Amino acid sequence: MTIASVNPATGETLRTFAPLTDAELDARLERAARAFQFYRHTTFDERRTWLARAAELLEAEAEAWGAIMTLEMGKPIASAVQEARKCARACRYYVEHGEALLADEPVATEARASWIRYEPLGPVLAVMPWNFPFWQVVRFAAPALMAGNVGLLKHASNVPRCALALEDLFRRAGFPEDAFQALLVESDMVARILDDPRVAAATLTGSTRAGSAVAERAGKRLKPSVMELGGSDPYVVLPSADVATAAATAVQARVVNNGQSCIAAKRFIVHAAVWEEFCTRFVEAMRALRVGDPMDPATDVGPLASAAQRDGVARQVDSAVTAGARLLLGGRPLEGRGWFYPPTVLTDVGPDSPIYRDEVFGPVALLFRVPDLDAAIRLANDTPFGLGASAWTRDAAEQRRLVAELEAGMVYLNSMVVSDPRLPFGGIKESGYGRELGPQGIRGFVNVKTVWVGA
């Protein structure tokens, strides 16, 4: 069995890798455990220097990193280069704020002195997906490394070159040997890694099914975990919105990363008063998108990451149409080489159709017409997911209700949902638990230690 890097725009196998053997994996885990015993005692100044150097390399070599991402998973090259630069910003956030976020916190008690202290836990296993192959990893690695943990990356099997590039990045940045390792293993090895007592914690970004399996295994071993899972994010448009801007942003929010993003807007919930204008603008803008070679800077939408991914999206759309949904645009895989699926728009999707609540990981938009704000909120919450939500209104009272009542880990008003190093990222319900990024991200894998000094 091999791990293959395949270009989704052509179907060409670029390179294959042999997975680690049992003995090789055991040696890697032992190296991580030994590295932690040294690395946990490094200073914030040392870690700051190494993480700052990683940011410099990410920016200086952004075009090269972007090319690796695009060739392995198909995102448009401009987006891939931007992803590398965004990783640099995340590193710099923890360079600037990491030490302060983990500083001792004095607490007034009857003791002579008492405080809260934050200490690293040890090797953290990160099970990461292919859709943002650098960003998803760095948003775990930057805070974990800054806190004094070491990282073990089990990346998606279709992006092995990205995994090895990230390992090389942190090595070149100056981090001690084995402070960050990429483990080229298949998914069936994750349980064994989690069971190993040398592994202290786990984080996963991926599907609800994968997250449930990893969370169950980590829980069985009483190891802390963070789960960032799927989303079927609503995008609510109300009468007071700037409809032209909302429609233009909606297109970007749906097809970002070729539609393969957990926080991409997927269900567009539009008030009847602005339904016609929004739909007309949205469908025409989706129709105008250029689908093609992701290495061409003029391309808006590249291929889906794999044949299985494309075929799965096609089945979801076909099933919805069979169940009565109306197809306004697209709806058929493109012929020829590569795994391309066109921008697609559906309406009249009924609650009995699986696509009504399921996540669609591709450039497929579902449009829903509602009579009022109450109906919009009910529909937005009618999903097992609760990751992000976007709502467009200039009415202050409506904004307050949306912030309070939308069931999501993140609510963005008059903006698409984005991830930002300064703000916590994560969801509720089947979208997972725990938070990445922001102040909470660096405290996800630390021992919150109480210290009490008596008289």
C-alpha cells in the first residue's frame, strides 16, 4: 500500500510514499516524547524566535508553498498563495501574544500567594484534512508549539507533500529536532497513536464521523481533544441589507476553496422582499465564474480534491433533484480530465431531501425563500451543525436577535464567515467542540495548574 499525491486537475499521480511501518511509527513517537522533555523547558523568547522565522519563510516562499497546495488538492493558485501568507499572520499573532496569554495569573485568596499557571501537556496528535492543507495545520501548530507542546501531524493521505513541506518548514525555522513531525500513515493507524501513552492530546479537523471516532478514542484514554468538524452554514439576507453586496459576497462565500470549506456558506436564506433581486444577482454571478486549471491565475473554481469527492457531490445534487428540487444552474460533472464540478444552484429543496440538512462539500448553493425573520432563524437553526452563520441586515434590533438566537460558534453580520488568528474558531452541536485560534487556541492543550502558597 502507498500514499499517493495526485493532481486533481489531471488525475496524474505526482509521487507515491510508503507509509511508516509499525516499528518506524514507534520510533517517531519515542522521538516526540524525548523531544518534549527538552522542548518544554525552552523559553518563550526561544520559541518566539523560531515561530517568527517560520512566519518569514511562509511569506518569503509563499508562491512555492502555494504551488504544492494547488498541485495536491486543486485550490486556485492565488488562494493557495494567500493561504501561506495567512499562516504567517497566525504565527505572528502567537509570537506577539503567546507569552502574555500563558502568563501566571495571580488570584487573591487567604493564602500568602496563589496563582494560576499554564504548562504544556506533551505530544499533541493533529489529524488534519486536505482542504486547507497548510492553514488547518498551522492554526493548531503555532499555538501548540508556542505553549511548549510538540506536534505530531497525521495529515490527509492525499496531501503527503504538504505534510512533509510543513515538517521541513518548522525544521528550517530552527525548532529543535522532532518538535514537529509529519507521520505518513493511513487513517487506520490513528487509534493506535491515540492509545499510546506518549501522546498527550488530540485535535481533529474533518467530518463529523471522523471526529466522533477520534473523540471517542481520546475520551476512552482520558486525553483532551478539540474537534473542528463540518458545517452547513446559513447565509441570511433580510430586506434592509445591501443586496448587491450581499449577493456578490455570497458567491465568494459559497465557492471559496472550490466550495470545499467547512465555513463556506451553503444555505442561502433570503427574505421574500428581496428574493428576486438576490436570486438574479447571485445566479448570474455564479454563472460567470471561470472553471478551469487551478494553476491559471484567472481561474475562479478549480477541481474538487478527488474523484470520490466529485462523485459524492454529484450524487447529492441528483438525489435532491429527484426529490423535487429545482436546478437553476449547473448540476452535472464536467467532462474531460480532472475532477471538476461546476457552480450549481438549487432551490425548492424540501425538508425530506437529505441535502436539506447535510453538508455539501463543493460549489453547490441551496436557496430558500422565507417570509420573515422568525422563519429565517428557524430555518438557519434547522441543521445538526452549528459552526458559522452569516446574516445581512442594517436593522439593529434584527442584528441583536440574530447574534442571540443563531445556533453557531461564530456569527458574522454583513460579512461572510472567515477565520482570523485573533478570534476563537469552532462550533457547537455536530460541528464539534473546543476552540482554535485567539486566546482560547493557545490554552486548548495546557495544564491549568492551581498554585497555593500557605503561610
